[in-house]
Amino acid sequence: MTHFLVNRLFQFCVTLAGVTVLTFLLMHLAPGDPVDTQAAMNPRISPEARENLKKFYGLDQPLPVQYFNWVGKFLTFNFGYSYTDGKSNSSKILERLPITVVINALSLLIIFLVSIPFGILGAARQNSFFDVSTTFLVFIGFAIPTFWLALLLMILFGVQLGWLPISGYQSFNAEGFDFWMRLRDWSAHLLMPVLVSAFGGLAGFSRYLRSEMLEVIRQDYVRTAFAKGLSEKMVLYKHAFRNALIPLVTILGLSVPGLIGGSVIFENIYAIPGIGQLFYQSVMQRDYPLIMGLTVIGAILTMAGNFLADIAVALVNPRIKVTEGSR
């Protein structure tokens, strides 16, 4: 176990260093910089003022010096200050992080609750009406772009029917609500973003589970279980499902980057003040310290998801424990 943790910690550090280096280089290779962005708001700014801004932000130094200056601050858990409003980047990220985490956690919960029975029943009733219809819906899920689905739901349920709010995560007067009214208000605001976030993962995970279940159902031990007279529910859920779940837990952990990346799309469409919207704004404003801070947070969340997936695989598959113990 110690060897596993040390190995994972080493991989974490190497991956995080690679992510920060690539992000830093891509930021500076992109056209424009923070000074150009601020100068666009004031065309009369003098060349001397532009140079003073570059010195103030440290952009006049060589790229390696700028990078290692940022690393020195990061090692002390200091993400610096935003170029746009001068606020602490740590406070801006922590202020917006909870809403993004809640939306992604609810999306994962929906993916689990819906895709598991869909995948199992699709494999158990192969080529039936249920299997064909869910397969058709899955193909639609793969084909529909996330931003287009978000706009369609907004037009239908928000504009035409008026059932759901189309922006934000709470009403303007939510401060005066009691707990149950506030919970209902949050649910109404977050329903469409959560469904949009879960839609693509729901389609993929249900198909992966169906494919794995078909492979497991064809195994000899499953046929033996049926021959012994065990019920179909017992065989499918207790014997077949656990073995089919092993590769899917890893896939679910790898889906975390997609969910975080999707936050950039639907948080901007629905005007939700999460880290996805903040990341988009920081890129458009060339706010380098904030971009680096958000990239590090996204990388940490992604690697944490992969680590939890490894732990879940070890819990689902007892053979991994035996292998580790025999070394």
C-alpha cells in the first residue's frame, strides 16, 4: 500500500508539473496579453504606461523567470492576484468552486442511477424493444452538442413554457427564503445545467456497461449460476454486474475531466458563477495568474477523480488486494 501511495504521489507531481508548463507556454503563445487587453479599453494609453504595466505584472522578464516566480508562489499556496480587479485569485476560486463541484457531483449521481439499470437491462434484453430504443437515444446523446442541447432546453422550458429559470443558480430575493424554499429555488435553477452536464456521460456509460455485461453474461460461471436455478435478478446484479463494473469504474474516473471541461460551456450559457465561467472570463481577459490557478485546481480535481477510481477498483475487485499483498 505504501508503494502504491508513493508511486501515485510521484505521478501526481510529474503530471501537475507538466500541466503547469504546458498551460504557461500556451498562454504566452496565444495572441495578446493582459496589457493589450487593458489598453483596448483605453486607446490613448501611452507607450510608457504600457511598459510600466508590463514591469508591474512582471511580463518584461524572460518566460523561465516568470514561470519559476509563479512556482515559488504556488508552493506557498499563493495563486497571486487578478490582473482585472486586483482581488486574491484564491478567494475568487474558492468562492466559485462549490457550485461547480455540486453540479458535477449531481451529474455523476444521475449518470450512476440511470445508466446502470439501462446498461444491465439492455444486456439482459438484447435486441428487444427496450434495448433498441435506448440504443437510439444513446446515439442521439452522442450526436447532440452540449451547447446546442443547453440552448434547446433553455428555449423550451425557460422561454416558451416558463417552467424553469434560465440563468443563475438562485433567485435575486433568495436571501429571504427559508430552507425549503431556497432548496426548491436551487433545484429549479440547477435542473437544466445538471441534465446537460450528465447527458453525454449518461449515453457513454450506459453503452459501456451494456457491452461489459454482454461479455460477462457469456462467461461459464454465469451459465452455471443460471443452471443452478438462481433467479435472473440474483445472477445479473450479484454475479455479473460486479465483474462488469471493474473497467467502468476506471472509465467513470476518467470522465471527470470531461465534466469539468463541460462546465465552461453550460456555466456560460446559464450564467452560473462557477469556475467554468470564471475560466472563460480569465482567458478572454488574459488574466495569467487566474488561468494558472484554475488550471491547477482542474488538474487536481481530475487526478483526485482518477485516484478515487483506482481505490474503487480495488474495492470492487478483491484480486487486486491479493496481488498487492503477495508482493
